[in-house]
Amino acid sequence: MLTRFDLPVWEVLAAARDDDETALTNQTIWALADAQPASVRCLNGLNLVAVARALGEEAQLRGLALPSPKGTTPKGTR
């Protein structure tokens, strides 16, 4: 899964915090959104899969969604 990340997760979270479109236009959110929740852990207890799926939904709403690396729409964003 890590090979599909184009940005470190912390950069995606910082971009989301700052309302930067970078949070919505990267492959990292799609890689995380496709992951099983138990396979992705945050030391601070943040549900990174849920965050990635929410960012994916927002990207789709804004017309900024990139195709998933698998060529599918991530779970929870249909």
C-alpha cells in the first residue's frame, strides 16, 4: 500500500487543516480509503481511513477527484 502514497499522511492532514486543495488532489487519500481500517493505525487514535474517505467524498463533490490507483471509486464514496 505504501507505494501508492504520493504524499506522506501528515502532509495530507496538514493540507486538510489548512483547507488546501492538495488534501483533495493526491493518491494518498485513495490508497488510504481503499485500506482495511485495521491495517492503518494512527498513534493519536485518528481513524485515517475514515478521514481519507471523507476527503475523497469532498474531492468528488468539488470535481477534483483523481481516479483511484485501482481504477475504482474508494469504498464509502459512491
